[in-house]
Amino acid sequence: MPELARLRALEERHAALEARIAEEDHRPRPDADQLSRLKREKLRLKEEMERLKAQPVH
């Protein structure tokens, strides 16, 4: 089940990005560009996870 392993890896990366976003957001002077990049990457991962979940199981 490579799809399941890929999904788990994506979920872990998504959670790590969420933590990095929260960390950056709570700094005294958050870097808006960095936050934007992290949020775009998090969204890209979420979309990929949704595609994997929607695929029929063979």
C-alpha cells in the first residue's frame, strides 16, 4: 500500500508545517513572506492528501 504510506508522510509534513506556521505567527515580528510560503505549501499538501483519499482502492 504505497498510497497509504504516502498519505501518512504527507500528513506528517502537513502537521510539521502547521507547527512552523504557528511558531512564525507568534514571533514578535512574523515574516509575512515566510508565512505565505509555508501556508501555500501546507495547502498544496492538503490538496495532494485529498487527491490520494479520493482515489479508488485497487
